[in-house]
Amino acid sequence: MSELEQPPPVVRGRLLAVDQGDRYIGLALCDGLWLTTRPLLVLERSSKAEDFAAINAQIAKHQVVAVIVGLPTNPERADDEAEMPTRASTVRRWASRLAAAISVPLYLWEEQFSSIEAADLIAAQGSERPDRIDAHAAAVILQSFIDAHPLSVALPKPVKNI
């Protein structure tokens, strides 16, 4: 790539990561320079409207510039399961609806095994495992996204671009 064809600089700012589950939504946050991530909170799911309002409240409270939603990869499925919706398709549909309800770009990011990695990190720190690790899994997703996007690397195409 020539000097004239450099990708546009990546704008930094606080990111909010979302680990969307059937009963809980884990949220994690990073600082504006993308140096540190931390679990933020776990929401118990109620309705889409209430869930999206709670996420919007965190976006406003923390001046978030983009949302990262963890997208589970699809393990190989048996032929008799081929007609069933995948977890990934469910999350994509949910993320698309969330993107329409927020005022910042939303990115999907691969999150296979984020809960396992979060549990391993908690154990390695010698910390007591909390009742819910969803926010820790969201922090793992966020750190993975940040690690893959140093200043010289353009961001992927968002689900929603503002």
C-alpha cells in the first residue's frame, strides 16, 4: 500500500462490548485509548425495549463511541439440526435490532469460548468466581477486538455506521 493509499486513522474512544445470552447480557468497557478493558455489569434480560434502553443508558453514561457484540462461531452441526436457527443467526438478528436502537456504530466480533477464557482468567488471578461471568466474557471479547485493531489497522465494516 503506497503512502497515498493508507487506511484512514482509527478513531479511538470508549468501546462497550456485549456478550448477549438467552437470560443475561454481559457488558464490558475499555478506556478511550484502548489500553485497558474491564467487566462493567450483567443485565438480566427482560424485554428488547428494556434491554436496549439499559444498553443505551450505559452508552450515554460512559460516552461510548462504538459497541462490539460478540458473535459465536458455528460449530459443525448434524444434518438433523440443519433447519434449526444457529446461535450466530440469533445474535446477528438481535445485534441488527440493537444497531437500529443506538446512536453509535455497532461491530460484530467472533466470541467462541469467551466464557471459558473468562473463567480461566478469573481462576489464574486467584479471584473467586462470580455468580455470573457474562461481563468478564464481554471483556474477553473486547480485548480480542482491541488486540486485532492497532492504530494501523482499519476497523471492520459495522452493522450500523453513523
